[in-house]
Amino acid sequence: MKVSELSRRTGVQVPLIKYYLREGMLPPGRATAANQADYGEDHVRRLRLIRTLVGTRGLSAGATKEILDAITAGQEDLHQVLGIVLGVRPAKGTDHEPSPDPDPAPEASGSAPEGLAEAHSLIGEMGWDVSPGNPATRTVAEVLAALDHLGAGIDWRSLLPYARLADDMAELDLRQLDGKGDPLAQAERAVLVTVLLEPALLALRRLAQEDKSSRLFGGARTTGTDEA
Amino acid sequence: MKVSELSRRTGVQVPLIKYYLREGMLPPGRATAANQADYGEDHVRRLRLIRTLVGTRGLSAGATKEILDAITAGQEDLHQVLGIVLGVRPAKGTDHEPSPDPDPAPEASGSAPEGLAEAHSLIGEMGWDVSPGNPATRTVAEVLAALDHLGAGIDWRSLLPYARLADDMAELDLRQLDGKGDPLAQAERAVLVTVLLEPALLALRRLAQEDKSSRLFGGARTTGTDEA
DNA sequence: GGATAATGGATAACGCTATTATCCATTCTG
DNA sequence: CAGAATGGATAATAGCGTTATCCATTATCC
């Protein structure tokens, strides 16, 4: 299958396909000549997956590549795939590196990222066995720190019930992953369950919030863009 | 307080403050002269909030503005604030408008966005009373559609247990919002609980996932960037 | 009161990333 | 053999957040 057909079957323009090839998130086709390559069904699947992660989920191209690499890398070891996938920073806002340091008090320029201790308390209290490199820990720490700075009275203890629900959720997640299908399909499924489900979960929470909110406070309809 | 001091107290550079003023997410200071304005503590708080939403959470400037407007607009009506806040599309990937139509089969070019029926089934089954304009519905629909397209065997029934957990979560959320403090502080708190908590919740899920994963599959440590 | 630095305001430059377009030599198609 | 399509690289575009540049005006301090 040539690139034009690949484009037709996936609805992705040819230059964009080339871009993905360049960035390494779409494996190159089997070269049949200096300017001809052959693509297969795998490419179609992979391309659809890319478009889903980049489009439906807000993942950046880089993050997407990491995930895809994880799939192809550790196909046999599902836990490894999970590990790599979990290590990928979600789209945005769940982790960020050399941030502009919004802290006006740069005291104790050491290695204590502000909320880490509390995050560890939370993890310890839950009895979770997680590797120290998991970026999610840092995310929790940052959110705790931000909440603290802004003076919301929310500390790690307030998050405990949330953590318990997260635990239940993870149970559900892992239950979706019991081995069916070949390893590759399984790895892909792991990615979908882990990554693609995230916006849906947040959306479900928002729906539930609106429901509870309208029950608690007035029943006025105030969600859309229209006023009054 | 002049802009320079505002900058010093928040760690935000002056040009960036100007930018926020321009974009309307930071209310202008009280003008004392043609080229002098006076800022107060409110501006400090607001600015910190902005930096938190933009930085720690990945919100775009536009979305942040909507939220802030919601706070200042409906301070008395907490449900309204919630409504507006819930209507804001999270960071990315939970909603997207003129998408490149990754569907190779553009049949029935009507008004059926692909997964909406299933999403409504889910909402109905949960007995949720949500306004039809809530974008979260569309988000759920899109994710369901994507999952369907990719052939993961996950339909709205698979999401039911997740929805129940989301319901519990919303209970927790609303419990955090019982009236203490003035309306403005309350509205701000609502935003924090609703929006800022999101990355933390996802992170908690990931932590729990790693924990369960290492219990189920091998106990090998595979989360960080290091190999083997 | 007069020199210097800071302010507000607008406008442009920058960096980053995803997407799209342009060339070109080569190769398939008919 | 002619024309269209391919792969490859490179550049143009667009959106966004951030940073820098000018400038007239105004505070600040000697």
C-alpha cells in the first residue's frame, strides 16, 4: 500500500503522514525502491491510534511517540508497557519540568519539591508500592503544594478518600487488561484503557458534579454558553 | 501597589502581567493617573490563581479567563459558578471542534456525533440530571467513539462502574464546598476543587495502577526513564 | 525645578509545536 | 517514452504564551 492509499484509508493528509514518519511515531514502510515504500495494516492501525491520542486526547506528538515506543518495545511484558505509559506525562498540567518558578520565596534551594513529603504520606497511607521515579508522585506533590499556597484548606488527608476511589478505579482498569488477544493488541489496549480513558473519567466526574450541584443548590440550568 | 511590586510579590514578570491585563484575565488596577494604576491584594491572589491554573494545571489562557470570569460573575450563585466552570473544556483533548474528521466513512452527515447515543445511555442509567449543553457529555461520546473505532471492546456498559466511582467522587467534591468563607473565596475554592484537583486525580489513578500492575504481573521495576 | 527612572499602553519579536506547502530527483504507470 | 506519483528534505504557516521594544507621561529624589 502506498502513501496515497494510506492517506485515503485514514483520512490523514500525506504531508502529515510524512511528518509522523519523520518524528518516528509511525514506523517507516518497507522500502521497495529509492522512492517507494510499502505500508501495511499495521500502519493503518498505528496511524489511527496516533490520530486518536493526538486528537481526541490532547497528547503532544512527543508524548505520543513515547507511548508508541513503549508499545512496540515491551510487547511481551505488559507490566513494562504499563510502566512506561504511566511514566509519560499526560498532555499537560499533570507534570511540568523547568517551570517558571512561581514561588516568590526561593528559600532552601535544596531537593524538597514542596509537597513531596505529603505526597509520600498519602502513598504510604494507601500502602501503595510505587517506584520512586513515577512522575505521578510529583504531580500529586505539585497539586498539594499549589493548594497549600492558595490557602484552600486541602491537605493530603483530604485526598485520602479520593485515593481510595482511585484505587478502585485501578482495579477496574487492570480487570480490563486480562490477557486476550496477542501481546501487541494487549499492549495497545493497555494504552487505551490507561490514557484514552482519562478524559472520559474527568468528564464523568463533571457530569456527576453537575448532577449533585443542581440537587444541592438551586435547580437552575446554568451550563451552556447562553445566558440567563 | 504598582506593577513592579506586584511583579515582585508574585514572581511574575511585568510584561506577562501586562499580557494578562490585556487578555482580561487580570482586572485592571484602579487608575490613579494616565500612566499609573493601583493594584491590591485581590490582584495578587488572582495572579497567583492564574499562574496556578496556567502552570500547574495546563489550562490555556482563554480557558483560564472563562473560569475567572465565572468566579467574578456568579459569586452569589455557587451552582452557577460550578456550571460555568464545568462548561470549560479541560486543557485539551476532552473536546475539540472542527476536527480533521478522521472518519473515512462520512456517511449520514447529520447531527449524530457518533457516540452521543451511548453517552446518553450511560447518563440515563446513572440517573444523572445534567443539562444538555454540558460539554462533558460530548467528551464521553467522543471517547466512546474512539474506543469503538479502534476496536477495543469497551462500550458504555464498561464505563458504568467508572461512572459510579465518579459519582462517589462528585459527592466528595461537593462536600468540600459547603459554605465557609465569603462567596468569593467559596467560588475560588470551587474552582480549585473542580479544576485543580483533576491532574491529582489522574495521578492517583496512575499510582494505583502501578501498584496493582506490579502485584499482578511481575514485580520488576519499570517506571522511570532508565532502562533494564 | 530638573534629571532620572519607572509606569501604562500598544505593538512587534520570539520560541515552540503541529500542520501544510514547496522542490526535486527518482520511479511507477500506461 | 510521457506524465503522474513517491520519498526525502526543507521551508512556510498558524496559534499560543511569553518576552522585548518604543514612547509619552508621571512619579521620585536630589
